Amino acid sequence: MTQHIQLELADVSYAPISLASEPSVEILAGIHLKVTRGEWITILGRNGSGKSTLLKVAGGLIRQGVRGSLHRAEGHRGKAIPIVMQQPDAGLVGSTPWEDVVTLLERQGSPADGLVLRAEQALREVGLGSRMHQPLDTLSGGQKQLVAIAGCLAAEAPILLLDEVTAMLDPGMTAVVCGHVRRMHQQGTTVLWITQRMEELLPGDRTLVLKDGRIVFDGSAGALFRRTASEVTDSPGEREGFEAPYTVKVAWELAVQGIELPFIPLTADQLAEAVRCHDR
């Protein structure tokens, strides 16, 4: 089956244009990345590694100072892709979810025909159908993030670009937001998801690790903490200094005892499933 490439970055580098005589420092360097339709890509990296900049370059929000080539699928060229940021209030402009999404579409010059219908459908898709006329200041941080995501859906963004959208949320709302985005992905939405939280990964997620503006790992989340042998601390995640989740440490200890799980579990539910699979 031919994969439909939605976005491709080939040897992309970025350095801010400086008015000073000193050369600008590269924030991204030699990025090669293909994003196919329906993929979920999690982007990890320390602060300052270039994660947010990569998302902005991919979305077309940064153009000056970018070198290399960036191609988008037919029909999505020339228009910037909105990014949902970690501060829930950063991009909201309306007084209610309905007003916010409708205003966003109007500002983008969307045709009036069907505009309201698209806005309301997007709000229903993220679980806010019953709250679309509720004042924004009465919503939780997670619900505000869902409003921002609804705006991207209504605007028919080809890819959901999400930059640490759960960073300011409690565990309950984190689960709600992650759950809604995961369901959209299952229905075919392409997602680029930046996070610092290992527990938000699923073993099969394609995962990128950025370091000093370069991609140093591109593989499955399950492979991030896979060692070549028991007690050999050589997994890609360990090499890059990531703290392994407790469940990964349990899997490592089981491997020392001769019990090899079928996959590396990143959450308690995944650990239980891995143990069940092993026992069958």
C-alpha cells in the first residue's frame, strides 16, 4: 500500500536571523522527517532541544531563517497550521467555546456557508457539545485545551500540532485530553505530540528524540527503553538521559529473572497487559 506523505522536511535547518555581526546559532540542524497520513508522532527532548521550534517550522509559522526543503501534501500548501500550546488561554479569543471557534474560522476567511455547522461539529467531536455556549472562564484548563483543538479541527488543519498541551493539567484532565486526541487519531487524524511525560506514550507510537536541534532517535516508543541484554544500560532512552518509568524498570528486573515480556510497558495498564500476554 502506498503511504500518503502529508509533510516532508529534507535537510531542514533553522537559525534566527540576527541583526548583529555574529552568526546566528542554529536551533535546528539537518532535520529529515516524513509524516504520513494517520501517523501519531511523539516528540521528546530536553528543554532547549528544539522541539517547539520543529513544530513551528513544520506548521509554517517560522519561515525566515529556514534552510532546506519543506513539502506539504497538495491542498495544504501556503497556509500555516495552527499549534495548540501548553497555556490553555494563549490562543482563545471568544467568550464561549462556540464563539471562539466561529471567530477563528471567520478570521481565517472560511466561507460563511456551513461555518457554524463545522464549528459545532468540531466541539462535539472533542466532547464539548453540551458546553459550547458556556463562558470560557468557567471551563477547566483541560476543557480550554479541547476548545483550542476543536478550532484546529474546524479549520480543517491537515495535522494536529500539540505542544505539551497537558503540561499545566492535573492527571484527570490529562487523561481526558489524551483520550480525546487518541480517539481522533484512531479515526484517521495525523498527530504530532510534544510531551515530557513518558506515561503518555503507547508502545507502538513513532517517537522522535531531539537533542541540540537534531533528531537522535526515530523509532517506536517501546524501543526507546529496550536494552540489548539484561542489566546492560544501553537503551536509547538511557543514553539520552531520560528517567525510565517505574513499569519499564519492572520489565528490566523481570528480564534479569529470565522473564521476557512481549513489549516494554510504559504504564501500569500496559504492564498488566504485557504480563497477561506472557502468561498465555
